[in-house]
Amino acid sequence: MRILVIEDEKKLSGFISKGLLEEHYAVDIANDGEKGLALALEQQYDAIVLDLNLPKIDGLDVLRQVREQKITVPVLILTARGTTPEKVAGLDAGADDYLTKPFVFEELAARLRSLLRRPTVEKSTVLRVRDLVLDTVTHTAKRGGKVIEFTAKEYALLEYLIRNKGRMLSRSVIAQHVWSYNFFTESNIIDVYINRLRHKINDTPGNSIITSIRSVGYRVDDDGEAKE
Ligand code: CA
């Protein structure tokens, strides 16, 4: 899952970014409203953390312009503007959630988890695909009674595949949601990570969750045997 943080206070954006990386997200930072808007319009994000008092373009204008382009990415406003009319204005401009500064990182992380599970029927912190259970809080999986641990990127890749199960995902789409925007998509790193994941989750012929479609991409399936 890839998060855009639009925040002009460098110390704060660094703090948020470090925390989100520890939660295994890919993170891009924009230090003003103009850069933030450009990234939000050009790139694919799974959520945006948006400050309101920003140089160049105010956060509310960034949000309105994103929504005018019919971009439905979940947006969490993170701001010092804490009055009720300010909150109403933010939510009415198209925000999905609103958190006021000062804040505790754990609450921001929990609110992002909540936003990221809204589009699906999944309301639990646990994701399932057949006999594999992925815990989105501990970032571990269980299959066949065995606990599986992952590196940050392995976990992020598996979570993204499972959240989009049934959908064929091209390598470039995977790169856009699991890596930061400056990721070099020509490399075969996604295939390398998929192979590591298959090994870890014990994906063997006859019982494999990750399907590869040659020269197209990958798909996770809830039922039926994966076909080449
Ligand atoms: Ca600010």
C-alpha cells in the first residue's frame, strides 16, 4: 500500500514517513500543495495524508481539485485546524477522515488501516485467501499452522495482492502500489519478490495462491487452482 504525505513541516513529514515505513507502507512526501496535487493527480496512491496549512496551494484546494478529477483515493486530513466549522469544511470538501494536531502516531496508523479496508468487504485486521491468513497488525501470515514472517517489501507485496484478489495486476500497477514513485520499473525486482513470497508461503504446484500470467502480471485467487 502506497501513501502520499502532503506536509510542509519537514520534521513532521520525516516522523510520519518513518512510522509509515515501519508499518510496511511505501511513502512519498510532498512539501507543498503544488507538488502534492501534482503527485496525487499523476500517481496511484492507496491513501493520502493531507496537511491544510500548506505553501503554494492550500490543502482544502488540493483536496477539491483531486475530487474534481474524480479521484476517489481515501484522504485523511491531518491539521492544526481543529474547530467544528473547519472539520466540517474538510469533510465536505471530500476528506474521508480528519485528525487534529497534536496527534499520536498509533492513532494515525489505526485510522489509515481503517480507511484502507473500507473499499472491500473485509472489516477485520485479518485478510484471508484460501488457507493463508494474513495479519495486518503483526505483518505475519499463517498457512498450514505455521507462522510466516516477511521483510517489509515482501509483506507489502503480499498484502497488496491479497487485497486485490481476483484481479490481474500488471507489474507496473504492482510497482505503483508497493514501491515509491521513483521506483525503476524496468527491473525484474517484482518477479524476484514474487519468487521469494512463493517460497515463504509454500506455494507449490497443486496448492498455489499466486498465479502468474506470462508477460502480463500476477493474480491471487480465492478458489480454483492457479493456472499458468
Ligand atoms: Ca503546515
